[in-house]
Amino acid sequence: MPQTLADLETPIPVVDLDRLARNLDRAAGYATAHGLSLRPHVKTHKSPVIARQQLDRGAVGLTCATTHEAEVMSEVCDDILVAYPPVGAPRARRIARLPTHARVTVALDSTAALQAIAAAAKDERREIGVYVELDLGMRRVGLSNLDAAIALAREAIGRPHLRFDGIAFYPGHVREPVARQAKSLATLDAALSAAVEAFTRAGLRPTTVSGGSTPTLWRTHELSAVTEFRPGTYVYNDRTTASIEACAWDDCAFTVLATVVSTAVPGQAVIDAGTKALGREPMRGAEGEGFGALLDRPDVVVARMSEEHGVLDLSATSWRPEVGQQVRVVPNHVCVVVHLNDVIIGARGDVVATTWPVTARGRAFDL
């Protein structure tokens, strides 16, 4: 194994292990301090190595989006939530065939999804939990009509291999800077409390109220009904997370190590990290142009890209890199970038300490 970052061929993802540990500790401490169950989403790291560290710090289980993620994470976890509608027999069947040592729950918002997972659970002779998904402002999935949501919960209770475990929501629409979230969170809290009250009046008080995101992580306790939260990005953080002050710039643990390959055009430098290394995500709900910024020079951004080239805009700095010089880019959206890689480098300073595979990337269909 190479001993320093300078020995690595770029572009390659690098995680600062000390920052990673600090991020994991801080979220675990927050959960304990506020009496919340932490069920982190694995969509960011997609690795049992990192999942194990989260579980060792007290996470009650893991959240997955894909069946492949759930299959991989069942190697280290015995309590898995698939927070994605199990629509269609193939998807439902894979969920129902997860190892029997794992307690499995799904989040859904339709009779079609309920029927699919009920049939699969029956075929596999196992019990599967159900969270009824609510739309509390995200406008992506989830029921906004509480009568319909309660009816779906009753339908779940009526299925012999299903159990109604509670309700779920995702506050992805709350993306303003953390200090300015009070109004949005108050609106969300009122809607969530009304939902819990409606379910309780119907004799279906939810055992679990599951929600949360990295942008709202540190204010989750202000949502009084929440019992379980599911942040994902916090493990590594990224440029968007830092921009909305859900983390400090020094909390960004994940970077793409790249090399300057050309300085021929004045006012810019070209690195070997383009769309296939950094993705093409814009800043989401945050201020900032470009597709990433340098870790040690956040005023230098990746202004434009092609597949294998990223152009650094040097107009805001007197710094002029040399061809062959390495830089570390903090991507706009870390989850997409992790998914582009097979292996992650773990480093302390400039020293390579370890590596781990991105085991849950892709879909891994068994045809």
C-alpha cells in the first residue's frame, strides 16, 4: 500500500479519519443527549465498515434506500429500515429474502406497495414491519391526507405477515441555513404533531415516529414527536452541508484527491477530476457556484467540467498551482461521488492509513 497521498494515482476519494470519527461521535452524542434513536442512512458511505462504526456508537439500526444496500448491511446489522416504497414483486421479494436474523421494516405510501411486500412476506414466512410514509412538505413521496394514511395503517394491521410500526417522513424541503430553520421547523412540528394525534385518536398511536436529515440534524429535538432520526451525509459532510452551516468546513471529511494536469490557459488550472469523479450536482438549496471547492482554498471552485477534466477558477486568488501539484476537492454532494468509486482511502494527514470498499454501490441484480 502506498504510504502517502503523493504516492496515489488520481483522481481518488480520500477520507480524513480523524474528521470522520469526530462526525460520528458528535451525532451519537446528540442522539444520547436528546433521547433519540439514531438510525443513520447508509446512502452516503455505502460501506459496512462505516456502518459498523455507527452501530458501535449506539445506532439502533440502519436505513437503506436500495435492496442491495439492505443486503450488504445485513452482514453487520440486525435491524434494517428500507426507506423506499417496495413497489413491484422483484423489489419486495429481495427485501423479504433478507437474512432472517435481521428485523426488517419498510416505509411505504400506497396499497400497491403494501400488497407487494405482504405477498413477499407471506411467501417467505416472515414478519415485516411497516412505516406509513407521510408528506409533510417535501412533495416527493408520502401521504398528505391523514385519513388515507390511517386507512393504510389499518390495512397493514390486517395483513397476517405485516406489523404496523409507526410513521415516517423526510424533511428534505428544509434546506435553509441551520440558524434560519426555526419557522420551517415550527410548521413541520405542528404538522407532525397533528398527524400523531390523528393516528392516536384512531387507536393507532405510532410506536416509532421516524424522520430527519443532515440539514436538520442538530435541531431534530425541536420536532417534539420524533423518536428516531435518519441523517446520512453527516458522516462525511460536503460543500452544501457546510454552506448551510449544518457542519463547519473543517468537518468535511471526504475529498477527491486530484492532480493539476494543465495551466496552459491563463486564469485557470485543469485537474484530472471531471464529472466522472465529482458528479454534476449543483449546490442544493445553498449559495455557491461550481461543482466543488478546494479543501484548503474554499475560494477556488471547480467552475466547469467535462468527463475527465475539471477547471479551477483562479480569479479570486493569487495562488497559481504547478502542473503535477495535488489538490483535494470537497464535492457539492458527497453521496453521488461515493457511488462513483469502488474503494475509499482513509488517511491521517498525508499518510494513508487504510482502505475500504464501497460494497453497496450499484444494484447487484441476480438475474
